[in-house]
Amino acid sequence: MIERSIAFGPGNGLVGTICLPEAGAARPAVGQVLFNAGVVHRVGPHRINVRLARALARRGIPSIRFDLSGQGDSARPRGDLPFEGQAVEDLRASMDALTAASGAQRHAIFGFCSGGCHGYATAQADERVAGLVLYDTYIYPTPRSRLNRALTPIREKGVVTFTLGVLRRLLAARWLLGRDPKGAFDRQGNVGYFRLPTKAEFARTVRALHDRGTRVALMYSCGFPAYNYAGQFRDAFRGTGIDGIVSCDYFQDMGHSATVTAAQARFIERLVEFAAGLEPPKGRAPQ
Amino acid sequence: MTPLRFGAPARRLFGLYQPPSAGMGTAHCVVLCNPFGQEAIRSHRLLRVLGDRLARAGFTVLRFDYSGTGDSDGDDSEADLGRWVEDVVSADAEARRASGLRTSSWFGVRLGATLAALASAQAPSPPRTLVLWDPVADGRAYLDELAAAHREALRIAEPRSLVAAGAGGREALGFPIPGALEAQLLALSPASFAMACAAQVSVISSAQAPGTEALRAAMGGVGSTSETRIASQIAWATDEAMGSAIVPTDALEAIAAALARPA
């Protein structure tokens, strides 16, 4: 494994570390892009991005871990792009840097929490994105997840608290109607500043990405009460045609920021497995 | 700001070299020392902002990650206080080499402050000023604090993992604590600071921090020693990271003032 820390992008304002497999490894099918999770700098929560980068390198997959403009050690953004647009530009610059360093022409993006929104936008804007992991990013409730959530207090705190909770919810017509949630880290577990795509929108986008050769993986922790059982995504999207073309993992014993090191190891193993399974560009096998 | 990797080829350390703002150069560089584990994640922004501020004030700044932490080589399981002390000395040598300056001062926060104090006794050229913010001077209390915070984090965020993984174990807030590190931490006491070496030592204490009388007494022979207590109260040991970067203005001002104070 070889690591190089670099400044790159416009004005060399972005700071990152390239992690390459040992010299002599086969040319990689894809590279992996890792970046901030919320305000956490490029090493990731509990240094997960560093451990992941090195595990990927052991499987022959190069990576870059970097800070978006204005975060971690990177320079402030120029200010002429909206937040999301700047993140897309930064992610594209990171793919340029990784291609230059490793030769990989296509890349997977690991979007941790709100980082998934940046990855989702970049995947739509740039065909070099071969894989996209959305971790605790978009949550779509189902009748069962709502029921599970409503029953949680009775399991944890007993009947009285549960009854009060039901009464409170009965007063919230919006909950009864089960509308698509919008807004920031709300009780449905949405990612704040970012708009939750409607189910139809999300299904259409994922289908288009799939048809273009981009694989999408959804991963969920037990950290958000709104996502609370293994088959929730499939139930939510049953009949849309995308439940069979995306992979979905539910880490039922791992909190949002993966505090337990044993859970981190399982999470990293799954992320490596996803990246390693991405196909090379059509008509070109890795050399 | 220039990212770099320095140190022995088998153990490269990540560093960020930040020269002073144009026209502001002083004859003085500053090495910033991270705390450990989750505290390092949460205080990254602090050190970034502090570095920027010091560079604007004319200092040359080097931030870096210890072996097996952050972006540096090595695995978390290799955590070792002795190695980290060597890393501080190595970072100081790199700062002096890159800047061409002969004088340096060191700032450390929490365990980083402890490491800075321990390393000052080993540096070929001791720092001019040591600025220590809430140094860890009682290793047992520190480990107890981390263990309690870890249990609380699991209770709140990972109730099922609490059962699956157990609340104990040698890890805290997402980072392993190998047995050797645990033993080294347990041995830390105010007396550990007695060998510190600097022309002046400035201890900065957050509002909630315990008194530093024993610490300052232990450093009685280490040049002039002063304490500044700031109003900010910092929850160092917490698993929260999202939106919880630590950048209190009064701490930044106290640190910058301590580093600018003539020796």
C-alpha cells in the first residue's frame, strides 16, 4: 500500500490522501472516493475512511479520501456555486485526481449520511460514477416501519409512555396520512438541508443509473428509528422495479456513526465487497 | 497550506505545513498536537481554525497526526504513547527543517498536551513555549471518563450493540485502546510532567476542568508556569461528532496570547 497526501483541484484548494495498492497490482476496474461525513474531516467517523482505504488497497482498489471545500483541511469554496453544486465539482475533481494517480477511469462514491446526497447528485451528473453507496441517507417509511417505531416506546419504556406517544401521534394528522417526509433530520430520519426525493423520483433515478452501468447500494444502521427492519427498502419500493437492482444492507446492531469497532469491521468488509464487485467498463477488462 | 508526509520511511506521518500569511513572518514556528481518538475527530476544526489564526499572526504552523491515527501510517491497534512522543519530536524537526526556523513552540490539547510535555524532555532543542489545554494528568480518571462516555454512547445510539459487543472491552468511542496503551495511560500522573522542558509553560483550563495545582507544582522547575482559566465548558469525551466541532473563541484567544508572550 502506498499513500500520498496531496493538494488538488482548482487552486490546489482541496486536501486529500491517495491510497494505492502495492506496485505491480493489476490495473483497477474502479477507484473509490471517500469524503466527509457531515462535519467530520476526511478520515471519517472513528477513522473509518482510513481503515476502508487500506482494506480496499489490499484488494487492489485505489482510493482518495478528501475534504470538500470549506471542510476539514480544504480551502473555502469560491462562493460562486451553491452548496450542492460545489460538492459535485469537488467530487469530480477528486475523481480526476484519482484517475491521474491510479489509472482507474471509473469510480465508486461512498456517501456517509448527508454525503450520500452529494454522491447521489454527482452520480447523476458524471458518468464516471460506477458505484454509489448511500449510507443512512434517504429513508422511506413503510406501514411496518411506522408500526415498529410506534411500538418502540412500549418495548423500552412501558405502556404508559407508549399510550402517551400514541395520543400525541393521533393529533398529528400528517403522520396518519403517511406523506413523504421532508425536512432536516426530522422524526422520519431525513437528511436535513437536503430534499428527500419522492419515491417515484428516486426509483426513476436509480433505474437510469443502473441502465447506465452505475450500481447503487443502500446501507442502513440502526441509528435512525425511521429505518428499523431489514426489508424496509424492498417493502417501500416493491412494485417499482428497482427493489431487484439495488443491494440493501441493514446493520441492525450498528449505530449511525459505527462506534463499536467490531461493527466497523463488518461495515468495512461489506463496503469492500461492494467496490470489489463493480464491473470494469463495458468491453474493457482490467489488465 | 501544504499537505506532506514526513518521518521514517517505515512510519510516515501526515502533516499540514502552513507558512505565515504574506508579509507576516516571525522567527517562530508552532507545532500543534492532537488529542486521542474521538477527541481528535471533534477537535480537528479547532486545530484548523487555530492554525489559520496563528498563520495570520505570523507563525509558521505544522499540524500532524501521530502514528496509527488520522491520515498517518499505521493501525489504531498500534497505539503507543512512547511512539507518539517520538512523533512529536519528529514533527518539531520537520517544522524547523521546512521553515528554516530555529525556535518553536508547541501547543497540545488533552492527551496531545500530555504528549507535548513528555516529548519536550526528549527534544534535541526544547520548545520555547509549551501551551497545554486541559492536559491529561490523571490517566486512571481519563480512562474512567472514556469508559463512561463509551457506555453512554452505546446506550443512546447502539442499544443492541451494547448487548452484542458488551459495554466494556478495550475500546472507547470508536477507537481501540490496546493493552499497552492502557497501561501507559494508567501510569500518567502530575509527576509525569516534572521532566517537561521549556522556557515557559502556559496551562489553559476549561471551566469544568479540575484544578491544576498538582500539575503546576510538578512543573515547578520547568521555567515560568502560568494558568489561564477560560469560560468555555467543553464536553471532551462524547461520541457526538456531527455538528459538534469544538472551536471556542476564548480558547483560541488564550492559546494565541500564550504563544505570542515573550519568553
